[in-house]
Amino acid sequence: VSQRAYALWMLPSVGSERPVSLCKDIEWISGTRLACHIEECLDVRELPHRPLVRLQVGDVKMESIFRNLLTLPLPHLEQRPEIRPDTGASSFLLVGTYLGEPLARE
């Protein structure tokens, strides 16, 4: 079985054409099991919080079995920055979780 025959995609919001590959590679284990090895860096900027996931086996595409199974973390700020543009400040600090991965640069 060719690993290249399988693909798992996260589908962006309506209006964007570019799906995001979820798996670096997919390993065939048996007739009923596949193992997805997740990409190290995923560009999820155009994806909704709960993206639709599509399994593609060759030319066959399935989406309905993956509804609401994947939730992407949303950025969470521990505190809102105090911004005073009239004082001439040109930067501020954001502190929180899920703000992005510094090693996943384009």
C-alpha cells in the first residue's frame, strides 16, 4: 500500500481555497488502521476553530465522518495590554498561551 495514496486535510473557512495538510506522512497499519504523523508546523491562520477534516484515499474524498473531531486552540491573553497611542508608545507586550510557535517560521 502506498503511503502517498492517503492524505488528511484541514479545510479552511468558506472563501479560501487552500486546505492544510495535517499529516507529514500516513502509515498504513492494517485494513482498518492508519497512523497520521502530524506536521511539526501547521499554518492554521485561515482555519476555523473547529475545521472540517477531509480524508483522501486516492481520488476518493470523505468529510462527513470527521465532523467536530478536531479543535484548534485559540490564543488566550492573560491580561489585555494597556495601549495609549497618544503617549508615543510604539510597542506593547502580549502575555498568554497559544500565541504561536516561534520555531515555525515561513
